[in-house]
Amino acid sequence: MRPAAILCMAIPAAIAGECVAAPPVRALQVPILAYHYVKEPNPESADMEAQVVVRPAAFSRQMARLSELGYQTVSLFQLWRALNGEGTLPPRSIVITFDDCCESRHLALSVPILRQHGFVATFFVVVESIEKSDKFSSWRDVVALASDGMELGSHSVHHLNLLDLNKASLREEVGESKRVLESKTGTRVRFFSYPFGMRSPPIQDAVTEAGYLGAVAMEPGIVSDPSQALAMPRLAVSGNYKLETFTRLLTDSPWVRPSR
Ligand SMILES: [Zn+2]
């Protein structure tokens, strides 16, 4: 089908006012998916975990659906560069993010599925969890993630509500987590994910002062403008979603109109 703009140009000027308006130029629009854990839910806390735990089989089907829809994954840094006119993205780009990184189980289940589709993702690491909990991955695993082409971001040191912190503590959660992550992994950490999605102008200032390029939020929406860098909206994928719901999130939600 010919675009409306071309049809309009063929119509004499006298009746041009009646022609169908050309669709607006489609700006860059990239969905960012927000996941937490890919694993089998704990039967004792399945209801509580429903929002944040996606079963491996469901995650696998969702990644296959992304492939079928023609999506290609990009990192937040690639997205940031494109938003700032420093590069181009594939026509159907998408960013996959994981908060609360990284339980060992989660990595063991999610990374092979991502690899199967040639996908990359951004893993937001809680520094304390890597250093203190047996349940979580080691720094060696986190380094391996980066070596595998995955992007690392910070999800703070202790995963506290940043709104409750004084300025010094806020700086530590935001800035120290970046420094530790970079020194432990030898990888540049450019993006922050607000714990619990809690943010404010002083928190965003701390993110900028610490040297991040941007941060992801929990408000639903789609990224289309560099002014969103400090609060990039995401589309949260709930563990309750059927495949149809996941698909509609990308094809028929109020926020997303995929680029063509
Ligand atoms: Zn979190």
C-alpha cells in the first residue's frame, strides 16, 4: 500500500485540504522490558512472587515471540546513543532488562534462553547480594555475563528505598555501587535502576553526579526522547502474563506502536 503522504501529493491543490493527512513521522520508539527473576516460583510464596517471577517456560515462549515479531535486542547504551543522534538501531529494537541481579538460578535459566535467540539484556546488579549471599552469583559469574555481551547496570548497593536516605547515604548507594561494579568487573557501568522504582529530583541529581548516562524507572511507557534519560519508562512483564498478554503489551498497548 502506498503511504498516505504520496496519495496526498497526487491530489490537486484545490482539494488538498480534503486529503487524508500523512501519518506523523515516526520517531524512534523503543520498548524496554522490565523483568526480575526467571525461575520456578516458590510454592509457598507463589502469590507474592507472581509479579516478579516468570517461569522459564513462559520466558522461553516470550523470547520466541519477540523473534517471531522481528525484534532485535539492543543495549541501553545503544539506545542512549541513538536517542542522542550517535548511531542507528535496527527497525524493531527492544531492550530487555533484569532488576535484582543476580540469583545463580536466574542466570542459569535466563541466559541460555537469551543466547538461543541471539539476544542481549541489561542486568541491574545489587552489589551487596553478590558479596554476601550464597544464593547469588559470584563476581566471576557477573564478569562472565559482561564477557558474553550482556550489559551491566547498577541497582544500588543495598536495595533500599532511596527516598528514605540522607544525601551521604544516597551518594553511596548510587555512586559506590557504580565504582564497585566497575572495579570488580572491569566493565563500564552507565545506567542505574531505581530500587522499587522510587525516584525524586535529588535522586536523579545523584545519578547524574555519579556519572551515569541515565536510569530506568518503573512507570509504564516507551522511550522515544533523550529527555527521558533519567527516568526511562519500561514495560513490566508479570509472571501472570499469558503469551497473548505479553504480545499485546508490544503490539496493542497504549504505549507501544512498534517502529516499521
Ligand atoms: Zn529491585
